[in-house]
Amino acid sequence: MFEAIAFYLFSTLTIIMFVIAVSSSQILYAMTALASGMLFISGIFFTLDAEFLGVVQIIVYSGSVVALYAFAMMFFDASKPVIESNKHQKIACILAFGIALMLVIVLGMPIIANNIESIADSQHLINIASMNNIQMIGYVIFTKYLIPFELAALMLLVAMVAGIVLSLKSSKKEIV
């Protein structure tokens, strides 16, 4: 009974906070409502006994995304017009092809992962009934979603290297 009441309370508060975040004209009110809504989503996860997801929700979204949003709004200059150019069409086509290929690979991985999972089950290497939430998440990530997990790690690595390269290029321009 308590879980149902808490679930409906957190759901209602989440919807209210996101409506405020979307409809508010004051950026600070919108950011506060956005952070509150994300905290209420983590409350929903906690009431559903998904503690790991609740903690990840708090750390990632309520912390990092809202901080990034705040910095983006501070550094965004709305007075400059946005100019679009079509200079890099070849690069855009290559990137689009690469993303489409990754999507095909990621969406096709459950077929391969089911084979890995069935091999582990047939050899009685795992006891799923004795696992808690976090162990079950690890099991699912490294069996069923192994390739998408590795692709996400690869994309994060590429983004990190690109950020380092871009910061080095901009620092070289400032030195000269």
C-alpha cells in the first residue's frame, strides 16, 4: 500500500515539475524544476526496489546534466545569429553511415547475446535466483547487452579524445 501511494505521489510530482520546467519563462525556476523532477524520478526507482537506478539517476541527471545545462545557459550568447553551412557534406555522410551501421549492429546484438546466455545457462555457471539487483544488472550488461555496452564505451572514448584535440587546437591558437 505504501509503495503504491509513494509511486503515485512521485509520479504526480514528477509530471508537475516537468510541466513547470517546460512552461517557465525564468531560467532559474526551470532549472530548479528540472532538477526536482529528476530527483522525483529517482524516488520512483527507489519505490520500485531499483536502488542502483535511483542512485545513477541522482548522480547523472540531477547532478551532471543540470550543471551542464547551467553552464550552457551561462555561456550561450543568444544575441548572435545562428549561421548554418553545408561545407562538410562528405563528413556528414560518413558519420550518418557509421551511425546507421552502429544501429544495425546494436539492434542485432540480442540474437548473438542470446547464444552467449544460453551457453552460460547450459553449463550451470550462474545462479540467477541468488542475485541481487546490482549483480543482475552486471549479468545482463555483460551477456545480453555486451556489444552495445562496448560501443557506448567506444563512443565515450572518441568523444573524450575529440574534446582533448579540440582544446589543444584552441590553446595553440591562443598562444600564437
